[in-house]
Amino acid sequence: MNKAGNIIFKFRGLIPIPFFLLIYFFSHPTKGSITLGIFILFFGELLRFWAAGYIRKYRTLEVDSPELVTYGPYGYVRNPLYIGNFFIGLGISVMANIFLGYLLFFIIYFFGYSIIIPLEEEFLKKKWKDDYINYMNHVKRVIPTFRPYKQKKGFDFFSALKSEKSTFLIELTVLVLFLLRLKS
């Protein structure tokens, strides 16, 4: 694993903050943009919440995998948390209602995950060997399949709630900030 990739992975939750602040400063939210943005953001959070109910530990500073999760949303797509993040970021960009929001979001999202995803895949191939390679051959990175790979464990609502509480707080803060910026 490369050093730059590990640094980006470690700070992946903090990297978007200065860009959000820049977007927020120049934003022009409307009732319509906030309403549509909330729906898109909510869809992304539902996807993250679903994924969080199956994966027990994902808020780490280093790439790790105590278990190879291939069920729940991971049975349809290998990176459901990151797809959820895509919709959350898109929802925030819609709320901001400026081209700069979309531009910065797409640059940060695709740059960050084009480094993080291969880094994680390299780690998973080394740790889980043939099990992960077989999984990779059946489930795509970001394009969902219609037939699940495996269904093994059930969804853990309380684990998902505990894991996503900081994301909920951030999303609520973003929403309140945009509502405060809304011009009547």
C-alpha cells in the first residue's frame, strides 16, 4: 500500500470539510434546491445505514478488515458506503445550488475514491486471497448486480445506528446551515 493512499484513507472524513465550507460560502440555496437535496442525501444515508448494519467496523484510521463482508448490500455491490457517500455529496451540492458545488464535489469524490478503493482492494486480496478474488469476480465495485452474491448474516439495526450517529449529526448540521442561508 502506498504512503499517499494511506494518508488519504486516514483523513478521508476530514478532507471534504474545507471544500464544503468554500461551497457553503458561495451557495445560493432555495426551498426547491434544499428539498431536492434532502431527498438525494436521504437516499445516500439509507444506503450507508443499510451497509453499516452489516459491517461492524469501518471507521478506522488504517485499512483493516476483521471479516470479509459479502452479504447485505455488499452482496450487490462492493462499495455501498462509498455509493451512499456519493448521493450524500450530490445532495449537498444540490442544496448549495451552485455549479462550484458540483464541480468540487465530483473532483474530490472521484479523486479520493480512485485512490482509496484500489488501496482497500489490494489489502483485501492479500488478507482474504481467493475468497476476495472470487467475490470480486461476482460483485462489481460500484455497479450493483441484481442477484446477491451471498446472504449470511442479518442486519443489525443498533450497530448501524451507533456507526452512523456522527454521519447523522453532520448531515443535520449541513441542513441547518443551508436553511440559515436560505433567503426568503
